[in-house]
Amino acid sequence: MLDALITSKTRVKMLLKFFTNGTASAYLRGLAEEFGESTNAIRHELNNLSKAGYLVSSEEGRTIQYRANTSHPLYKELRSVVHKYLGLDTIVEKIVVKLGDVKAAYIAGDYAEGKDTGTIEVVLVGRVNEDYLRQLVARAKTLIQRNIRVATWGEQEFAAQRPSLGRLLLVWGEE
């Protein structure tokens, strides 16, 4: 869907990187390495997205860090399109809401970093119906055509394990 609308694969990767998680930031050479693209291609897209106001930049030492402009009038819409492309809206709608006493749902791993690797890692906090969870995950995998791995934690277990889980992106619930 997104790659049919936007023909630049590099631009699609950048939109995924910066609009999956509004706190994600990156610099030119890091993006070139992560995407396996030339620095010229990355620079071109960074300039286009910055000029349009979708990205903001700041100097940190000798590098320029880029991140999504969360105050841009289209930020929420772009984030929504990216989440739909990745299937995050379907995961929340089809899985989390119907599971039981779920306090929060997080995206972990590569997707929390803004990388589309094909496997979405979900962390659920609370008590869930495990049998129903397996059924819903199987259906959601078919709908979004991506692998889904789910970890469930009680609130105390989650609090103890959270520092070792890396970056988490809250997609449902409250912090």
C-alpha cells in the first residue's frame, strides 16, 4: 500500500523509521548503514522530508540528528498511515481489546526502532486468555501478512523485566 503510493523505497523506509515511533532519531551515516543505501540517496530523502517540514534536525557534536516533527499538522495522519501499513492498528483492534484484563500493549524489537523486518514483537501487560490469544494472533498474522510474537507479563513481572526489554512503543493503555 505505502510503497505503491510512494515510489521511493528509501522514503518509505524513512517514513517507517520516523513515524512508527515519534521519538526515533537517526543521523545520515547511521541510516545509510541501516538501510543499506548510499549516503547520497539518504541525504536526498532527508533533505526532501526536512524541507517539507516532516522531519526536524538538531546538531549533536559533528553529526546532525533527524527525527519526526511531531508538531507538523500531518504528523498524526502520517503515523496512522504507517501504523496501518505495518498492521499495528489491526493488532490492537483484533488482539488486545478482546483478551481480558490487559493494562498495556507495547511493540518491542525492531518495529519499536522503526524497522520493518516482518516480525512484530508484542508485549502485553496484564492477565490474558492464552487460548484466545493464540487464535487471535493466528488470524492477525493472516490479515497483516507478518509474523507476530507475543510475550505476556503480569504487572510486577513487567516492571522487573522492563529495563532489559530495550525500546518499547506503547500502542494501547497508559504509562
